[in-house]
Amino acid sequence: MLKIAMLDTRVKPRRPVNRAGTISVNSVTTLDCVVRDYSASGVRLEMVSTAAVPAEFVLTLDGVTAPRLCRLIWRSQQAIGASFIEGASA
């Protein structure tokens, strides 16, 4: 079986974490997630299903006071990669 390594094109190196988070889809709907890695520029999240995650969303991490506005970069069935939108207030 041939495995092809994916080129890591991240702007900042990510560090592994295992922290609960919440994605705010709109003012009423939230989705639970687990943060798997995190950097100054983005994040990888895992959840039961990514189908309801919009192109832009607000991410709140347990124990962190400031929510972050995020832009979806990639999606699989149970994980997403997102970049932080700098200069935007959540």
C-alpha cells in the first residue's frame, strides 16, 4: 500500500492539546468539539459530525475567556481545520 505524505503548509507550528470547546453556529445553535491541536494562527477540531459547521464560526475553549472568530479551511466527516480571523471581534 502506497502512502503519500501530505505537505504541512501551516503558517505557525501547532501543539497538541486535548481540550473541550464549543462552536457557535449562530446565536442559538452550538456544537461541542474537542481541540486536538492549536497554534497562534489556527486549530484542528474533532466532533461527532462536521456537517453543520459553517464557513465562519466562533470557537470558545473551556477555561479560555476570549472566543475566537474562525474560518473553515478543510473538513472531513469528524474533523475540521480552521484559521483564526485576526482583527475581528467574536
